Amino acid sequence: MVSINTDEEGAFVRSSSFFDERITTDGSGGWPVEPGRYRLVVSLACPWASRTLVVRRLLGLEDALSVAVADPIQDDKSWRFTLDEGGRDPVLGIRYLAEAYEKARAAGAGPKRDHGVSVPAIVDIPTGRLVTNEYPRITVDLETEWTAYQREDAPDLYPEALRDEIEEVGEQVYRDVNNAVYQAGFAQTQEAYAEAYERLFARLDLLSERLESQRYLVGDTITEADIRLFTTLVRFDAVYHGHFKCNRNKLTEMPVLWAYVRDLYQTPGFGDTVDFDHIKRHYYMVHTNINPLGIVPEGPDLSGWNTPHGREALGGRPFGEGTPPPALPAAAGHAYRVLRLAQR
């Protein structure tokens, strides 16, 4: 069972990241960009971690930044590497991500008090200590500080001329979509739940209006803003609609958003990082305060994700002046196996 922080009104309060050192080109953030030095720790279930996987794949940073995939089922020590042989990450040599957090605290980073263990997290391989778990900054830094190691013709996901608008839209999406689904699901009072529910669907309606006449959220190409919205929408019917009681509509019942998210899902770098098995098992088996029996639903039907979406008619250039990432080998199988192959 995960711990849930609420305020006096019973509303869910998300913990701060706390470990906010940065990896920058010149090392001014405390850590220099160096290919092969760092390891990105993710859960395929976590929407915040999934952002980093999409960005890493679109930019072609697989060779520069390896990935460790945690078990979607946590225990009392949080994220663990039980998917790996011997229950240890083969690069970091640890059983739990918490061990990297402990080393960071021992080195004087972050708070001395334990505020929990979250993903995504970037760990320094030589020292085994956590560098950062500041998820909004991680993706932006991958886009702007790791340019020397991005693939040739990588797209610009954070174009300088659009950054203010990306952040403005991103803040709305965070407050009223990314975080609101959790505020609805983890609310401890009817009033707190209702407030989050109303705010969520009001924002989804506004996003539907925005996306009815334009293919992407900001500009005519895929940007950081789309990635931030995608990772919540792709989980909506599978977990948020039922498990978190966000049930005014299913995503499949919101035509514009359903077409928009299918467009992204079918774009290389998006759907090939999604693992619905990990997503469902994590939410339904870990949140025992909401689902005490841990029963994982069989649905929803996933066959619609690859159906035509028609969004090409709105124009737009998915990768701008760049190109799509190369296709993954068909033999790689589902996202978990694909990511394991990419990290070796």
C-alpha cells in the first residue's frame, strides 16, 4: 500500500521531489552530461517516468543513457528490481531504488528525512547515488542539455520560441489533468473528490476544444506539452476511469481526445513505450486502500488503439525538421522487452 498525503480538507497533496540537482552540458548544475555515466530508473506503470521514456526514444538517447525497469508491484521498500536476475539491477547492483536515495542523503543531498522513493530517477553509476528525481526538469534537460548525444535529425521537443506557451499549457495540464486524476482517486472526502473531478473534466473539455482544429497542443509539431498530456490520457480508460472514479466519460467517448491520443500512440516513440500490463497491475495491486482485494480487471479492450484516427487532415509535422526514431524490431515484443534490449 502506498502512503497518501492529504490536507485538512481531505485533498491529496503530492510530495515534492526534493532531489533536484541537474545534469547539464557544462556541469554547472552539479553534474556534467556524460554518455554512459548515468542510469535512468523507471516504472512502465508510472506516467511521470513514462515521459522520460518517450523523450529518450524520440531523441535517440538509448546509447547515452541506459534504463533500469522496476517491478510494477512495490513492497514496503518501494521500487524494486525483481524483474532482473537475482533481484538486482545488473548495472547498479542494487535490489531497491531506495539504496540510491540513501547514498544521496549520506552525501548530503536532499532531505535527511525519508520522504519516499519515486521514479523517474537518474542515478550516477560510479557512485551509485541518486542525482535527481525532478521529473519535469529531467525531460527538459534531456531535450536541451543532452543535444550532443541525440540522434541525427532528432526533433526539437522544446523549441525556444514556444517555451513560454509550452510551460503555460503544461502547467494547466499538470494541475487539472496529470495531478487531478490522483486528487480524485486519493481524495479522503466527497468534497475533495468532487472538486478534483469537476476540474479534471472542465480541463479535458477545454483541451478538446483546443485540439479540435489543431493537431498538437503547441505549434504544428510534437512538443514537451503533448508528451505531458499523453502519459495521462493513455492510462485513462485502463485505470483512471474506474480505479480513480474519473467516470464522467471514458476517453473512447471523447472523440477529439480519443483521436488525438491514438495519433500519438501510433507515432514511433509513444505507443512502443507503453505497457498496459504493468500499468494495470501497479494501480490495482498497489493501491490496496482503493482496491483491497487487488483484483486486476481484464479490460478494457485495447484493439482500438491502432485504428485510424484521421488527425492527418489537420496538417502538422509530427517531427518538424527532424525524423521519426527508427522502428523497433518486431521480435522485441512488448515494451518491457524492448526497453531491456535497448539498455544492453
